[in-house]
Amino acid sequence: MNVVISGVGLWDPPHVVTNEELVASYNAYANAFNARHDSEIAAGTVVAKPHSSVEFIEKASGIKARYAYVKDGILDIDCMHPRIPARRDDELSHQGEIALAAARPALAAANKTGSDVNLVIVSSAHTERAYPAIAIEVQQALGASGFGFDMLVACSSATFAMQRAYDAIVAGSANCVLVINPELTSPQVNYTDRDSHFIFGDVSTATVIEREETCTAKHSYRIIGMKAVTQFSNNIRSNFGYVARAEGGDPFSEERLFHQNGRSVFKEVCPMAAAHLEAQTKACDIEVADVRRWWLHQANINMNQLIVRRLLGRDASQDEAPTVLDTYANTASAGSIIAFAKHHEDLVAGDYGVICSFGAGYSIGSLLIQKR
Ligand code: CO8
């Protein structure tokens, strides 16, 4: 049985935060912190907060700006997080809202309505609550049948969920699957940490995956091969979780927000991702040179250039491996799907492409697809 990606949807949040804004706010925060801890810094009991710089961020990551679901609070040095108004139980959740905002254009692109869907997977780096699953809220809002569940695999949440969609269709437990990645990253960003305050942005993406015989979409892609791998690493961590209350202490302390050893991640993940992609194409009897487009995970432009250089033995053009980091930053699992959403319609029948994620876990997931 052939399975296809028949629709992709992208929702951009309403606010933009530029590097200039973020650095000005962080540096003002650092100055205030250092003034407040003047004597401890002089005594060596507190480490002074160093300044951040726009030039560093752009050169080290390729990021120029990011979207924010809620901007209020992020740049306020007395707050340093988005002020997201709480919602009542009878209101749509924040992640439910942005999931629907990406799901609707994905369904439209696939020529489907909610009632055609019989599995909803909401898969992202974080979930707003433990239960009921956001996917079940979305299932109800769209009038979908069947079942829904949430899953978390950090940066590989989208590719791993698309693979689960494929499996469900082949196993016969679903016919048409909606995979949604409502990446509301800003509540987990430590905007007081120079090393990571610039990395993430909010976004939402969705894909529709179905049996080839039911597909009526204008643009669709047969899934030729899939590959997933995980290898435990502590280099990217968030210790936020439901046990925090029982453990005591500050449930929002630094170690309970996103933190990483970025340099080690860079060094360890690049060779893993390149080897993974080489093995994936080989397993499908396709030469790396025959892949028309690489929709790679969007964490760092230098990482992507290095991976593609290892694969192709040369630099790739923006046309071959599009980057969306400059305007979106790292959007956890949604990055490769944003690249796919923005850069797929020009492919012609028979063209091969690869969607690939890599990140926390470590986790790497890829799908080799062919335009129909
Ligand atoms: N401004 C100025 N200088 C800075 C700044 C800054 N903002 N930050 C660091 N520096 C300094 C450092 O302190 C260091 O100074 P020194 O040499 O004096 O020690 C110098 O600049 C160089 O620092 P690095 O070696 O750390 O710089 P890199 O070139 O390695 O760049 C990056 C840092 C950009 C973080 C880079 O290492 C990177 O992108 N690595 C890959 C990380 C990655 O892919 N991580 C995946 C994370 S995403 C993921 O897995 C999903 C998680 C779930 C989502 C979470 C949502 C919140």
C-alpha cells in the first residue's frame, strides 16, 4: 500500500521579536542584575551576567528574528517571559488554538475536511497540560472521528509522528491522519540566559497523511522510506515536569527551563545526522545526488551547511536545502515542516526530497518522499 503526504499547513504567530529587541532587553536585564549583585560579584560569590550581541547571534546561528504567540512580557526586564493569559476549562487551549490554525490550511491543501480524518496526532516538544490530550480537543473541534493522542519527542516530534501516521495507515488502524506540531516554545525559553535567549520561536505546522488511492490533492508526496533513531544524551534538557511539585524548590528554576551544551550538540549531532541521511538514501537505493531537496531541521545554519557538505561534498544552494532560520529561529520539531511548507510546490513528478529532524534525545527522524 502506498501512503502519501497530501497537505501541509503553516501558521505564523502574530508578533515578531528581532535580535535587536531581544539583545537590548537581555543586556538591560544583565545590567540591572549586575548592579543588584554588585558586592557579591566583587566577592566572587555571584557570576556577573555577560552581554549578548546581535552580531554573535547571527553569525553563530543564522537567526535574525523569531515569532512570538504573545510578545508582552518577553522584553520586560521585570518579567522575561511571555504573559499568556490563563484560559478556563471551557475555552479552547492555547496549543489547541494554534494546532487548529495550522490544521485547517493543511486539510484545505489535501482537499479534505475534518470528517475525513480518523486519527489526530498532536506532537511537539512540550504539551500545555497532561490531559485531556490536546489532540482530542482538536479532534472534537474539527469533527474528526477515530482517535487522537499527544506525543513528545522534542525536535523530532514532527517526523516521528509522521512515521507513526504511516504505520497506522499501513496497519489499517487509520485511513487519514492529521499530524500537528503546535510549537509554543516561548514559555520554556530562559530569556535571562545569554547562551540560549535567542534560539527559539513559536509556530504551528500540520501535515495530512493518507492512503494514495484517496488522495485528490494538487501536490502530494509518496513516502518511499522512513528512518528514526534515538541515542540518550543529557546535552539538551528541560527538567520541568509534574514531579516538580513533590520535589519542592522553584518549579521554574533554570534547570527546569530549556538548557543545553550547544557546542557539544553541534559536534555530536552533525556527524550522526549526515550518517543517518546517507544510510536512509542508500536503504532506498537512491543516490544522495538524486535528492532534489533537503528540508532539514532548523536549529543552526552552520549545522545544516556542515551536514549537507558531508553528504554532497559541496555546499548546497538555498534551492537545494532551504533555510527558514532567519525569520523563524529554531521552532523545535516544526522547522523542517516550515521549510517543506514554503518550498515544495515547484517540485515536479518523480523528484525526491528528504524531510529530516535532529535534536534533543538525541533523536533523528527522516522521511524520503517522491512527488507524484
Ligand atoms: N552573545 C555573545 N556571545 C555569546 C552569546 C551571546 N548571546 N552566547 C554565547 N556567547 C559566547 C560564549 O560564551 C563563548 O564565549 P567564550 O569563547 O569566551 O567562552 C563564545 O560566544 C562561543 O560560544 P559557543 O561555543 O557556545 O558558540 P557556538 O558557535 O557553538 O554557538 C550555538 C552557540 C548557537 C548554541 C550553537 O552551538 C548551536 O546552535 N548548537 C547546536 C544546538 C542545537 O542544535 N540544539 C538543539 C536544540 S533544540 C532541540 O533539541 C529541541 C528542544 C526542545 C525545544 C525547546 C524549546 C524551548
